Amino acid sequence: MYTYKVEQAIKAAAILHQDQLRKGPAQLPYVTHLVATMLILRDYTSDETTLVAALLHDTLEDTDYTYDELVDDFGEEVAKIVKVVTEPRGPEYKHLSWIEIKKQYANQLKQGPLEAVMIAAADKSHNFRTMVEDYYENHDLFLREFGTDLDGRLEAYQTIANAINSRLSDGIVHEFNHTFKEFKEFIFNVKESIE
């Protein structure tokens, strides 16, 4: 679904993330991930609010854009969805490990609106797919960019997968589960290459 509001979200995402690049050998502009997440999601919903939130899903986490600005520009409903798919930040979370942050994120998904869970599934599907494609032949680069705690990474993502599967029973959850399975196989291959 292409609407004025979707176009405004594309523009906002491009501007807000303009100096950011994706990890990986191609160093693509970060906005490619946001558009890809929305395109994956578009196969499962035509809800404008959900698609707009998908395009803006990393703005609170990775830019200086505030919740109030998001409300002013795109409305309370979009802002609430984006907040649910934003990893916990702030002084009260500084003591938490990467894995604990991911577990907090999973708890947010368990309690948030289904639209947020769908966005998380599309977001993670794209991340898993690109990690497998970008690092399939280059395990060393993967380990340098994402760290060597592969078991911790799998544990964290399994927690998120459990949250997504507890909320969704059809549609995008099947694509998510397929890409997560491929990602787990990739991680096992990486582990074998360093043992």
C-alpha cells in the first residue's frame, strides 16, 4: 500500500538514518533495511499504520528522534507501536547485558500490540536473511562485526522467537520461523568453523 503517510515515513526514515550504514561487506545505507522490513510486512498486511511504523521502527533506538516528535509527525498509534519494537534504553538499563536487553525486548513483544509483533517478525526476518547471505562465506567477518558469543546470540534470538510465536499463529510467523531456522543453521556452521 502506497499512501501519502507511507511516503512521508520513507522520507523521514531516509533523513533520520542518512549517515548510518548497515553492517556487512556492502555497507548499504541503513534505510534499505527499513524499506525491506516494510516490504516483507506488506505481503501480510495492508494496514497503513503498521507499514508506517515498520519504516520508522528503529528511529527511537538509533536516532535522536523523540517519542513526542514521532507522535507529532505520525500519530500516537504509530508511536506506541514503534516504542514496543524499540530495545530498552536509558540509565535504568545500563547494567543489563546484551542478552538481558534482548529478553526485555521479548517481554515488550509479549505485551504489545500485534502490529508490533508483526514488525518484529519482519525486522528479524530481514536481519537473519541478510546475515546469512552477507557472511555465508566469511565467518571471520561475522565474528568481528557481531562478536564471538554465538550461544548467547542464539539464546537471545530464541527468546525473541518464542515471544513472536506466542503471539502470532499465521502469516508472517511462518516466514520468520523459516529465516530463523536458516540463521540457526548458519550459526552452527560458524561454530564448527572456529572449533
